[in-house]
Amino acid sequence: MIRENQKILNNIQVISDGLILFAAFPAAYWVRFYVFHGQDNVPLQNYVVMGAIYMAAQLFTYAAFGLYQNYRRMNLGRELTRLWEATALDMAVMLGWMFLDKGMVDYSRWLLAIAFVLSGSVLSLKRLALRMLLEKYRREGYSQKHVLLVGGGPLAQKYLHEIQTERSLGYSAVGYVSEEDENNGLKRLGGFGDLSRLLEQYAPDEVVAALEPVDVWRMPKVITLCNLAGVRLYIIPFYEEYMSPNPQIDDLDGIPLMNIRYIPLDSWVNAFTKRAMDVVGSALLLLLMSPAMLICAVGVKLSSPGPVIFRQERVGRNNKRFTMYKFRSMYVNDRESTAWSGQTDDRRTKFGAFMRKCSLDELPQFWNVLRGDMSLVGPRPEIPHFVERFRGEVPLYMVKHQVRPGITGWAQVNGLRGDTSIEKRIEHDIYYIENWSVWFDIQILLRTVFTAKFINDESGADEKP
């Protein structure tokens, strides 16, 4: 019944999405030429045909982006991100087509922009409303997926806690299978030898195997019995705490290989896109900020004796060391770079304090971005001293070095700068690395500009020219 309902829901989604996408073009036509009184050089029916073509292409792209899969395991934020990415992709393709086809020179580009905003906004609101309706429906006990839990140890209890806490997911555990009574608040239905009978008796919608390391040898039998019963099986690996939420499965001549930490930037397409944004962005910013950089250079030189540019060794992608550049904001001192400087550090010059307050001392790092040492967005690089210290203290600390470090980052725009929790900072860095997208980078850059929470993380800031 659940699967049938899911199919019905998917069909409703496809049909309603198609209607919204198709209606967006006549609506955009009315806004462009009747509300804003634009000059209409192309009849409405031509835009209707364009809307039909766009609708078909967009529905295909939505399906390719996984927007018509099971909602229970995709949160709203990820769904809306995929929606806007897919919408932007097809709109970009259509604009490119219009640019290349000289016969479409009279078509309104503004109309397409309006259609893009209208369709994306209405589709987002529709999905939000549907989520709220389904969550209310599931909290009341309807549309539940009945789950048989295989295993009763800490791993199974962690899963059980999640589905019981998030009732809106719509999962209900009928009981668990284990040799021991784990006293986890759920009914023990029997031992592993009873699994075949229990699958037939309870006919669960799915089975979740959460076996501890000592019971992993039972997994082949569990898989065989679920296959014989025709029940969908999900497996929670006992090493799940070391995995990303979206591991990648590769194939080696028929042998499946699981990459437990899938990083979107491992894809050459994604890496090329991000690098192109870095090159173009840093080159433009160096050009636009050159007057400010000249003023900073003069100010540093007049504020105290010493070099204008402060150079410091940092650890970047693949643990390679590079020289990071900043405008010197302190008096020349002989302290080692093994501590974070404080907000009221007496080594700062007055002009240096001003630069740090406005983040102007970080402007030379755009040169690091242009060179390829850094990215506009990414985890902040640390000095070697802290890398050696934290790599053994903080779980997953070294994962951040699988991508280029950034001038600003997800941790920084969330206030995790300077002498703050390194564990929380790494948690945000890992989230960024595993959920990277062009739109995510744009969000961080916008928050950086409009909240002024960027770059100066104060790490390793004891300057020693």
C-alpha cells in the first residue's frame, strides 16, 4: 500500500510540476508585457510552444536530479537546492539556445527571467506545503512504513531513536530480532533463527539490518532470507560513524567498491566549475580592489617598520604546504606562529587593527586563489603546528585537506572563527565538503559580503615575517 501511495504521489508531483512549468510562460508574458508594459515583438502562442518544450525538458531534468524519489530520506533543504539547480540548468541551456539561434533575437530575455523566478518560487512553495501536509499526516499515524529491525545493540538503538524522534518521517518499528533482550523500549520478536518466520508473519515494508561487529557474520543469511521473502533490505554498516551521508559506489570489473566519504569536488566537472569561478572571481576582485590594496600597502609601511606583506606557511589541499599572503597588521616580533591572536592583541598596530576589523589585511589572499593555493570558499587553512596538533585530537580533522582551503567558508559565516570550538569548525567544514554545490558557494559568498563575517579567523596569526 505504501509503495502504491508513493507512485500516486510521484504521479501527482510530475503532473502538477508540468502544469506549473507550462503556466509560468503565459504568466510571465502577462507580467512582462501588461504589468511592465514591454514591447511585444513575438506573439503569445510562440511563448506557449516554448513553454511546452521547456516543460518537457525540465521534467526530465527533475527526474535526473532525483526529485521524484522517496521523500522520506531527503530533507526539504536538499530537495529545494536540487530543484533550483535543475531549474537554473535548463534555463541556462534555453538562454544559450536563444543566443545561438538568430531567429530568436526578438524573444524577450526578461520574460524568461520572470518565468524562471515564477516557476521556481511556485514549485518551492508547493513542495513546502506538501511536506507540511505529509508530516502532519504521518505524525497522526497515517502513511507509516513498518520496519523490522535486525539487531538490538547501540547501532540499532541509534536508528530507533532517530525514527521515534522524527515522527514526520513516517517509520514505525514493529520489533527487533536479536539473540539477547537489549531492553531498548522495543519488543523483541525472536532470535536470528526466527527471522524467516517473522518476515512472513509481519510482512514488513522494509528490513533494517543494524548488526554490531560481532554479529556481522550473520549478514549473508539475513540478505538471503530477505531476498527469498521479497522484502527490501537496508543495511547500516557498523562503521557508519566514519562514513559520509552519501557514500559513492564504484565498480571494478563487477566488484563494487564503496568510497565511504564521497566528495562532490572529486568530479572533474565540479572541480573545473569551482576552479573557473575562483580564477574569474579572484582576477576581478584583484582588479577592483587594487586601489584599496595600494592604500593598505602605504598604510602598513607608514604604521611601523617592516615588510608590507606578511608571509606565513599554511597547509593546503593534499597536505601540501604553501605560503599565504596578508598585509602585515602587527609590529615585527619574534614569537613563533603557534597560537591564535586575540581580539585585543597588543602587537597590532593601530592601522593593522583597522584592517583586521574590515578584513582588508586578507586581500592579498586573492593572489593565493589565482595561483591555485586557495579557493574563494573552503575550509580555512591552518599553520603546520596546529595541523600536527589537531590531527590526532579531532576526529576527521584531516578530511578538510582533501579540498582547497578558502578565504571564507561555511564555518566562518556561522561565527566559528578564531579561538572557537575546533570540533564545531571541523563539523561545519565536513558538511561543506560533502554537500558542495555552486549554489552553496554562492550562498556563502553572499553571507560573507552582507554579514561581514569573513576571512579573519585569527588562526596562526602570530606574525613572524
